[in-house]
Amino acid sequence: MTLPAHSIPDMNQVVGSHDILFITLDTLRYDVAQQLYEAGELPVLGRHLPPGGWERRHTPASFTYAAHHAFFAGFLPTPDSPGPHPRLFATAFRGSETTSAHTCVFEQESIPSGLAAAGYHTVCIGGVGFFNKQTALGCVLPSMFAESHWSHSMGVDAPASTANQAALAQQRLQAAGERRVLLFLNVAAIHKPNRVYLRGCKADSLDSHAAALRYVDRELEPLLAACAARAPTFVIICSDHGSAYGEAGFQGHRLAHETVWNVPYAHFFLNSPGATRS
């Protein structure tokens, strides 16, 4: 089915009948993502994005740790038009103004724990340092899942990080057997340093940022195919925040600038009868 802009499927019907794949493209800027879509340079993701490409949304936070805490409580990036905008998922609290009849509301404290209570096996494939489980802080987000994985081969310094993450994700899907699965991937490749993805590049730039996204797009294809072959799957894919490359003198993120706050977002169905796009 094709949904109007900013509308949501009935997540109360999706939960229990579909696997859920949630991918965060860490640090990806909206403008770069949309430019590549319009240029036809995202052949894998471009097949699944709605007509017109990525939806521009506002992130709830300007860096990975805070953004993912919000995501895992149901506060995904919000449309950049006046709301309120109903959410896909929510954890119950009094006075919420962004839940609707189509929002799946959990009594548990997080979306992973809520889905676990609904019978899902929850899997985290980490990328950036907040998922590395090497410190107490690096354990907070992964601990929300029944199983979590991270290695240097999937981190920001590994040129083949996305390929390694996708391969492990496929293994864990197979190991889950007949259970419904929440599979979460935090893709690290676009995060600095990303110059390795652009031949001859000696410093990170918007061009190497774009090159990293082209690499990620290619490496996600086998994972999306595996998800579609396994079960009907609902996919959420977005950035947690953007990154500045010198605009108004700003560099990086954890700052208030439109290059950080504007992020690409999409959700869509794989192998789901009557629900191929949204």
C-alpha cells in the first residue's frame, strides 16, 4: 500500500506478524542522502524509498547516545512540518500527544523490551563507540537487547565495517529460527573518518561522506534480501544526526546547526502482501 506523507501503518498489526529491521546510518546528512538518491546513486535503497526519495525529518538529539535513547523510547525523527505527528511505537506515559490508534504502545520502558515481551528476539549489531561494550557507557544501549554484538571490524576505523555488520546480521537472523526478530544495526561507515571511501582523499569532506553512503548502499543489499526471504519485514532506516563540514564554521555534531538536525528517514515493507511501500 502507498501511504500519504507522514501517515503510519497500523503498527498494532505489524507487531507480531512482521520482523522489524531498524537501521541507523550514523551521522548521515539529509542533503547528501537526497542528492545521491536524485542522482540515481543509491540503487539498493533507492528501490525501496517512496517516490521523491528520503523524507526530511528532525532528529530528537544532536549526537548518537542521546538520539538512540530517544529512538528506543519511540521518539524517532519527526517530520519537518507542524505536528503533532503520531509515532510508530511508544512507551506508555500519561499525557502523550503523539500516539494514535495506529501507534503500538508498550508498558515496558523501551521499544526493544516491549517487543521482547511481545515475543520478539532482539538483536543489536553495533557500530560507533556508544555500542562497543568496552566501557560502562558503551554497554547502556546494547544492554537493551537480548543479544548484542560489536567488534573493531564493525567500528568507525574498519573500511569493511558495513559488509561485516551485514554478514553477522544475516547469521543472527538464521540463528533466530522461527522467532520474530527485532534486528537493529548502527552503521558506522559514514561517521568520520570516512575519507577511506574516496580514492585519493586525504581529509574527510562532503564528497567522502557521500562516497561512504554509496558503499553502505551496496553492502546492505544482501541483508535486505535475506530479510525479505525470511519473513515479512517492516524496515525503518534513518540517520541519528547529521554532521557539519565547515558550514558557519561548525565541524562535526553535538551542536545546533541545520546540517546536524535535518536527517533522512524512510520506512517500508519487505515481502509483505499488500504493503510494499509507505
